Amino acid sequence: MLVSLIVPIFNVSEYLPTLLDSAVSQTHKELEIILIDDGSTDSSGIICDEYAQKDKRIKVIHKSNSGVSDARNTGIKISSGDYIVFSDGDDYLANDYVEYLLNLCMENCSDISCCAWTYVNGTKQYKCRFRANEPGIYKGRHEAMRALLTTHLMSSSSCGKMYNRKLFDTVRFPSGINCHEDDATMYRLVALSDSVAIGDGYKYFYVQRSGSAMHRGFEEDEFNIIKIFEERCTYIEAEYPELATFARSDVLMVVNHCIIKLSNEKLFDHPRIYELKEYYKHYEKYFLKGISYFPAKLFSVVAYINLRLAMRLYHLTGKHDGII
């Protein structure tokens, strides 16, 4: 069974060899590795070409920079695998990453499978948190969507998952979005899935670095995630009304995300603070019923009462585990 591994790459030369070494050493050998060099200005493109010379399974596309969504879409277009997996260029994979996800899909007739992941910060590693009842098979489109909305393991990340390529017949990553493009895409893929398989094996390694899209400082386009989750919520309310509470809860979850980013930068008087306060008034009751861990719910209660106080307390304590 041919699997396509698609990797968007932009200026990650320091990390890329680790990812590529883990890709070419996969235990599942029927693999095409598609590297999309998205206009890198460092040596990333050269590294891609060097690996392609050593392994005929590697295809390299060099293109002008247009963002991770366009890079992934380019890879999807030229891929020929029965299943598709993604990785970011600065992360890396367990040697059986592809085999593990493919077995989950094949053994359970699932359109999407996902695994647990490990965060890597320098020499330190720590495993993602999830509840004991999350791993399992979610059959039917309602249950598939419930998996996305009620488990931590499913998440909205495109990485750490395998997809039946038919899901991309009508879905692509949105162009023009510089961050959170996964959040705008995942629920549309899940809506097309008849079954989702969630495994508890730690097979994907997220490398945390300050320059990455997920760990950079606050930028104004961070607020886009709120609009994305509001659009997702509107869709869920219309198509899966019984799951609406969880979709509404997630809107406040990403507001927390923005608030934490603002707190880290000491932007306690940002002009959009008043607007963000309104979300707590509208969504707090749903958030308390959602799946977020206790620290996040405690933070939201304080924010509901006094948002600036919550921001300053967070900044002073430096606590974030379980909040975002």
C-alpha cells in the first residue's frame, strides 16, 4: 500500500536532516516522500536535493514562497499514494510512524488515524496529555466528529495523522492563511470520514523552537484563529447540533490562546481586549462543560470576572500547562 509523506519546508536546515533520516528509515517501505521547498533562503533546498540523490522515493519541488497551505496543496496534487501523511520540516518521526498509522486505518477500515505525540524542547522531552478513554475506533460520521471535538489526541493538527486520499478530492488547505490553517481544514476532512481510529502510541515528535509558527511571539494574525473556530462552530451547530456545546467551548479555548499570547508579550492594554472580554460572557458556560483541563477552566473563570487580572496573574506565575 503506497503512502505519500508530504513535507512543507521553509528555512529549517538545522532540523531537516533529522526529519529526513527518520523518513527514509520508516519500517513501511512502500513510501513516496514529497518535499516542498517553499522558497527557502537557507540551505534547506540543497539538503532536500542531496537526500533525493540518495533515495529514489524522494521527490523535491522547489517553488517561490507562498505559505504552508499552498505547499501542502502542491504535495497533495502530485502525490500518488493511497494514503497521505504530513510532517513539518522541523519535526521528526518514530521509525514505525507510517506503519503504525496505516495499520490503524487498514485494520479498522478508518479514513483517518492518529497517534500520540512527544514534545521536544532542546534535550527535554515530554509526552502529550490525554484521557484514558480517548483511544479507540469512532465509527460513523457523527462519532468521527465527536472524536475531533471531545478528545485531546485527535486535535486539529494535520501532522500525527494518516488520511485516505479520497478525503482530499474536495478539500484543500486554505490559501492566504499564515497560521492555524489546520484548524480551518481538519473538521472538513473529519466530516467526510466514515471512521476515525485513535491510537495511543507516541509516534510523532514536535520540536519546539522559537522561530516556528506555533511558538513565535504574538502577531496580529493570531486573532484569525477565533474567526476560524467561529466558522467551525457555525458548521457544527448546523450539521451536528448535539455536539454544539463542544464547538462553542472550543471558541473560548482559542480566545484563551490569544489571551495567553498577549500576556506573554505584556500587552495588557491591547485595543482588542474589550472585544475578547465579550467572548467570555457568551461562551463561558459552554467552556465549563467542555473537555479542557481544570487549569484552563480556572483561568477562564478568572478571565470572566476580570480579564486583565487573569492576564497579569498568568504573566506573574508563568503557568501554562493545561491552559492552551
